[in-house]
Amino acid sequence: MTNQPDRHARAVLPIPQHSYAGLIKYDAKDPESTFPPIEPLRPPAGAPNVLIILIDDAGFGSASAFGGPCHTPNAEKLAAGGLRYNRFHNTALCSPTRAALLTGRNHHTVGMGGITELATSAPGYNSMRPDNCAPLAETLKLNGYSTAQFGKCHEVPVWETSPLGPFDRWPAGGNGFEYFYGFIGGESNQYYPSLYEGNTPVEPPKTPEEGYHLTEDLADHAINYIRQQKALMPDKPFFVYFAPGATHAPHHVSTEWSEKYKGKFDQGWDKLREEIFARQKELGVIPQNADLTARPKEIPAWDEMDPNLKPVLIRQMEVYAGFMEHTDHHVGRVIDAIADLGILDDTVIYYIIGDNGASAEGTVHGTFNEYFSLNGASAMESVEFMASKVGEFGTPTSYNHYAVGWAHALDTPYQWTKQVASHWGGTRTGAIVHWPRGIQAKGEVRTQFHHVIDVAPTVLEAAGLPEPVFVHGIQQKPYEGVSMTYSFNDAKAAERRETQYFEMFVNRGIYHKGWTAVTRHSIPWMMGTALPPIDDDVWELYGPDDWTQAHDLAKENPDMLRDL
């Protein structure tokens, strides 16, 4: 449009309005009484639609798109038409990754050093995004995008989560989304969720006996929104953030899906790791010379587990695999709706399979009801009790989570799990980017090092929009992420993220030009145990050629470790 603001004007949001400065005649019928037409705000010509899909609690080795045992045909299809990024990273925990993803800044910068439920008044940990870090959705909305979020939020300070708010940090309040349908907390019962539409609590449309499941409900709402948006404003692009509670515990899915995996995990988690590792090499998502890391001594071997418990452990993994395939199915429905509208080529899609590594919060035995372990009462779930419930895992009577060994297997080929930000098992995520109009390559792998904070600047560059300098009169802190577009059509492009830090529950890591220095301080499933002094933490060093962090060079190269 001829009168749309230029790139420079868009650096100040809302875009300043210009008053008419000409002569106003007394008579409206006077031929000289002409005024510029009213034009609705739109982004620059060619700005694409944007769909960001964020799966919860999924390890690098979980989905079949990255060699995992859980069938994800829609992720595979998207990857075949786009790019797999095999060095893409998160913060190792839910709230921090989401806050970083949606702001383009590191999690401590936006006050989310931990989950919202653990907030303190300490800088970087108060769960309150500062006003000088406007979220991506707000920037896009003020540039003429339609914006909507579906699913998990987990970014609202706990003291602001009641129906009275305040709503400054709710999705449909101050976080920039015009429409929200989902839940506010860290996890949700998939059969009986606590739902909000906008800022108003609502009831699910049907019961589990009538076939209700939250992921399907979220997909239905996302599809209806996208269709309505394109019917009413076809010239206006959308930004849709689709973040189902899946595959976070509780692992809820009907037996129709979990029965597909009957007998697929009888070999146990140690053998499963080897199988995933072989598939990853065959698929090309890890190098042929990569080494499979050793299982930490804190995680029991499959052969050490009580034989009477093994049928329960196997069922836990069957349910989880069905849960992930079910999730991918409904993600596919959203993508298919976009394709049916004929706008798939003009839509940037991020399919991020994990806001952190697979979760080790289910204890070494797993749990039928995770509130036992969360309240320090896991001893009540005896082998006999678990065995008596084996047929109910995944159903509305359960609130289940799998054992630590499965989480470690689904983080193959890396060490550790969710919460452990020191190692790639906690922070490396399989990510797929699909945008036919902007990416000529199809089915290729990209190895450039990137992080969730790089998504926001990528979206802005794809849309032809500048990073805002002022938003609502407040000068903004610059993005800490870098755009990934340089790598879209150049597999060999030098990576532009040379340094990135990681920290979660004092598990720390620093990446710099291929080298990593890391130290693990805490263990996710050992809740309530005394932690060692920070000065006793042992630092490890891994070199640029060590893809999986398998060979500690701290003793051989103390100078490099000291530098990092």
C-alpha cells in the first residue's frame, strides 16, 4: 500500500499516526475537500504467515524425525519439505524456554531463571518480563499481524493467575496475542484441563467419555481460528503459537494410540538407546563419527530393575510413544488446514520438538500418579501397587509419568535430561523449519549452532520488519538472538551464534566456537536432597569434534577450560 510506514517508522511501536496537515474547506462538497484514504495497518508486502509449534518435554531422540522410536509422520513430512536443525537449543526447562522463545532474549534477561512457581524477588528470577523486552507477538501485532496462542502458557507470575489478573503478562493481556485458548500453568490433565479463553475460565466442550482430549481440542480451535482469519482478513498474515501440553506429564492418551507400540520396548532403555543411535546415524542427524555417551551411574541399568516391575516400565514407554504420535497427528491437522487454504508456501513454520530434554521427573521407577513423587511420597507406589494399575496408565484414572531410564534413552545420544542445562541431553532440541517461498532446499540438515532466542529475529527478518527500538514509549533492550535466515539456503554458511550460556538449577554450561565447558550441580529426580557447595562442582571440557560431549578434556586442556 502506498501510504504504509517505511522500515524506519516501524522501529517505534505503535507506529506514530500522522495528522492531516492540509487545508480543510468549510463545505464538504468543495472539490478541494479531499483527504487521504483510511488504510488498515499491514506488514510489508510479502510478509509471511508464521506458525510456531512447541512440543513439551521431548528429547532429541524421541521423534522419528530425529531417529526416535515415536512415529511422527507429520514432522517427517515437514522436514522432507524443509530443514532439520540438529544443533538447536533450549534452556532445559519449560517457562524459561517459552519466555526466551517469545522475546528473543535469554531467560534470565526476561526474569525467568526458573519456572514461575519457583520465582523469587532476585533479579533474573522474579518471573516478571520487564517492559523493555516486548514479546514477539506484540511487535507483530503492532505491525499489522493477527496473533493467537493455543495451549500452554506457563509464563504468568503465580500471584497473577487468578481470573482477576492483572493480565499484563497473560497471552491475551500484555503478551501480544489477540486470542488465547489454553491453560496458564506448567502442566494439565489432558482429559480434565483448566482452560481459559482469553482471560476467562471456560469448561471443556465434552467429557473424556465422549472422546475429549486436550490436544485435539487445541487443534480444533487453532484450525477454526486460522480459517476464520483468512476468511475475514485474507490480506493480513497471522502469527499462531501452537504449544500443546503434550508430551509433558501426565502422559494421557487413549489405548487406541498406545496399543500401536505393544511389545516395541520390551528390550529396555539401554538397548533402546543403541537402536536410536543407529537410526540417527542412518538418518544423518548426527555425524557418523559421533560416540554414544555413557549412561550416568545415577541412572540404573535396565538389567538392574525388578523383573516384577518391568511390565509396568514397558507400559509407561508404550503410553508415552502413543502420546507423542497422537500429538504429531493433531499438529498435522493444523498444518493440513494451512495447506488446504493454499497458504502453506507463504507460511514460516517452526516445529520445535521439545522445550527441554525428556523429563526425568518421574523417578527411577516412574509413577502412576506423579503427585506422589512431587509430594515426597513415592515410596507409597510399591511394585505391587504399580503392577495393579498397569492397564490404567494413560487413561483418565491416571496421572502417570515414565521412569528416568526412558527419559535418558529419549535424549540419545547425549548425557542427562530436562533440568540439566550443563549437557546437551537437557538442552539440545530437534527443530524443523519449513517455508517453501523462502527456503529452496528440501530435506536437508543444518548444523549451525542456534538457540530458541534466535527464532524471534528470524521471524522479523522473514517479515521484513525491524527490531523495535521503542514499544509503548519504552526503549527496548536489543534482542540477544540472531536471525537464522542466513542458513536457510546455505548449508555451509558460517554460524552466527558463536557463544551461548546455559544455566538451570545451578547446572551450568558455556558454548564458545565449538568448545563447551559444563558442570552438573543437581539431579532432577533427587528432590529434597542436600546439594553440594557450588565450589565443589567439577567442570568438564568438550572439544569441537566431540558432537555428543562424550570425551572430557578437562585434565588434558586446563587452559581452555579456564578461558571458558
